Amino acid sequence: MGAEVVGGIVSGSLALLADAGHMFSDAAALALALFAIRLASKPPTAKRTYGYHRAEILAALLNGATLVVVAVLVVFEAWERMQAPAPVRGGMLLAVAAGGLLINVIGLMILHGGRNDSLNVRGAWLHVASDALGSVQAMIAGLLIWLYDWHWVDPVASVLIAVLVAWSAWSLLRASVDVLMESTPAHLDLDTIRDTIVRLDGVTAIHDLHAWTITSGKDALSAHVCMAEGHFPNLLRDIRETLRTTFDIDHATIQLEPPHFEDALCACSCARVEPRGS
């Protein structure tokens, strides 16, 4: 980042300065991701019964927000540069951007293994990936300026960098908000889960079915299951085993309700649902 700041000032390149700003956000993102991982490892307490797992989701959300801020600042500066193009030393831009790309590739290799298992690590990986693409854009701009003296390419490359940054931020923000809003995990289909449980022997109906994500890779489910007489406790064991083996859900809370069960606090009870096959 320091090399790109110096190189951007000396060469007059906005693309390098934009890439340096993005790399600064990368450093902050990596530090935040590491802090969130450490915090998430703390054990649950009586006040925070799920522990601190959501710290990683909050870190991912913050990382996505900083990506958006970086993108907006870069576009604003690029627009001003387009109005008054400044001379850029293409050779220096190319060399410094190549060095930035090398550092980003090393970062991508380090983070690659955990990006599919943790939204937090994915956020850090996206920061570095978009910065690597930004370095490629800066290199192309430097080459074109060096060969053809096309100085307008520098702000255009900056806008392309900003677009890449905003694109990576959008998917991260959407995934983070989905977790915080306790949306159904994207890989689970509640209708399929409902149909699978209802087909189990002893189940007459199911209601108040909910599924959500505590943190990346840790899903939870709760449901009220109406059962026929004489099926407890085997039915509970069958439901939990089905959820674990078929849907990879280990954390499930199941309330088994006998026939004609009434609950004034529950909008739907076993007394109001038709038995299966009726």
C-alpha cells in the first residue's frame, strides 16, 4: 500500500492511488476478520447463549460497507480527473501495480481454503480478490499510457476498479443481511424439509417451521410437529436423524404435540390441522 501511495503521487496515477486506497481497506478488513474469528471462539455465556458467532457476520457486513465507500470515493475522484486529465508516468504505474498484484496473489492463496466455509473469511477474500483485479486494471492502464500515451485510460481504469469493488460488496452485504435477518439459508428449502418430515411414520402435520443461520456453516431449525399416539420417543429420534443426514442440520429444536393439542399462544395447533391423508 505504501509503495502504491508513493508510486501514485510520483507517477500522477489515480488508478494507483485508488488501488492503494483499496489495499488499505484490505488491511483493515483482514485485521477485522481476524479479530472477529478470535471473538467468535469465545464460549457461550448466560447472556449470549449462542456465544459470539455473529461477530464474524458483523465483520463481514462492515467489510462490505467499506467496499462500497471505497468504490464511491474512487468514482468521484475519477470523474474529476476525467474533467481535467493529468499526465501519468505509465512505466512507473505498470511496475508498481505489478508489485501490488504479486502481494494480492499471495493473500488470495492464504485465504482461499476458508472462503467457502466462513462468510467472514469470504469478505476478506473478496477484498483481496477485487484489489488483485484492480492491480490488473492499473497494469493495463500503465501499459497503454506507456505505449500509446493514452492518459485518459487512468481514470477509466479507476472507474472499472470501483465497479469491481461494488460488485464484490453487493454479494457480501446481501449474504450478511440475510444472516442477520434470520432468513432461511439459501441451500435449504423449507417446503422440502416440511414434506420430508410429514412423510415420517407417526407425523400428522407440522407447523411453525423456521430455519436460520447462526453463523457461516452453523444452521439451526425449530418446528412444532403434530404426532399420532404412541410414537414418542422414537419419532423425535427419527426427525432429528432425518434432519442431520438429509439436510445437514445438527442444531434442531422440535416440539412434539399430541393429537388435539391446544395452545392459546400458538396461532396454529394440532387441534386445528387436518391429519395426513384425511
